[in-house]
Amino acid sequence: MSSTRLHPPSATAATTADVQDISNVTTEGAAWLASAETYPRSALAHWRSRPTAPAVLPCGSVFDVVSVPAVFGRRMLDRLWDEGPGSGPVAAHRGRMLLFAAPGTAQRLPSLLEWEEWGRAVPGILCHGTGDAVTVPPITAEHRENPRADRLEGHLEGHLESRWLVAPDARHPWLPGPEVALWACVRAARAAAGSAVRISIFPGGDQDAKVYDVSRRR
């Protein structure tokens, strides 16, 4: 199985046209996303003509998607990459984090969470499977001429941002199943509870300032 790349590949792995930065999808990754469509070639042709436009893809056949609030999703990624097997593709969209998972995860994960002691501590989780569709970020990141202005705007409109955090880079990427997703949810919920306790003890400190670094590989 191929794991999802967290940083641009070498020149021997792909051309600069395939990957311009870590938020861009490679040619093989785009083919994988398109395979969720009824007519993959038409989807690819459309994306080539509008590479910076988001797309809506059906779930259930090629992948399911677990959607969680952005901060909680970052904690899940921390656990997956620091203590677990890593993750599949991950996107940020309108204040939420979309974790791509193996088909069937959307059906099984809610039941597993109901039986789990920490299940109720998982905030606002949405599981998208057969019959659902999700909006995914553009396959190519839109580069602005004024990066500083872009960062300033990000403080105001970051909750509306749509981008890849871990972009698809393989024709058959590894995807976590319901058990791995459950494990990450529980670990993240425990981390959130521990963070809340620390903040109550030390109200003057920023106990949750860590930013997830998608450039590292476990």
C-alpha cells in the first residue's frame, strides 16, 4: 500500500506540474478522486479546465469521509501521526476537517462510538457514506500575488478556507477503517479533556497552541 505524501515528492517521483506545494494533488491522486465518479475521464477533464475550483464527489464506493470540527480533527491527526499508523488524505473545508476513510467506515463508526465510553466526548462528528456527497478542495492550490495579504485575510476568513492538509498522491492510497477512526476519536477526546484540565489549572497559559505540522512523516 502507498501512504499519502506530506511534502512535495522528488523530481523522479513527479514533475513540478503534478505537485506545486503540499496542498496540491498529484496526477495519480486526482485519478483516485475521479474514480469515485460515474465518468472518471469527464471529471478529470473538468478539473484540468478548472484546477482551482472545488469539486463535489460521491462517497461510499471509493472512500467514506469522517467530518469533525477543525480543532478536534487536528487532535485526531496528532494522534494518528504521533502514535498511530498515519492517515489517508485529509482536507479542511469551512471550519471542519474531512478525513478520508475506507468504504464502510461511515456505517460502522457511529455504532462503535455508541458503545465506547468516550464516544459522547467526540464533538459534532458527521459520517458520510453511500448516498452522500462531499465538497473537496481544488486539485491545485490557488497562489496569490500577495502572500502577506493572504495570511492577514486568513485570520478573518480562515473558517471558510478549503484546502488539502494531506493531499492524495497515489492511485490506491491507504485509508483508515472504522476501528482506526474510533481509536483516533477516543485518543483525541482524551487529549481534549486533559487540555481542559490543564487550562483550568493554569488559566494564564496557552495550553493548546501546538499547530499540526503536515510536513513531517512518522
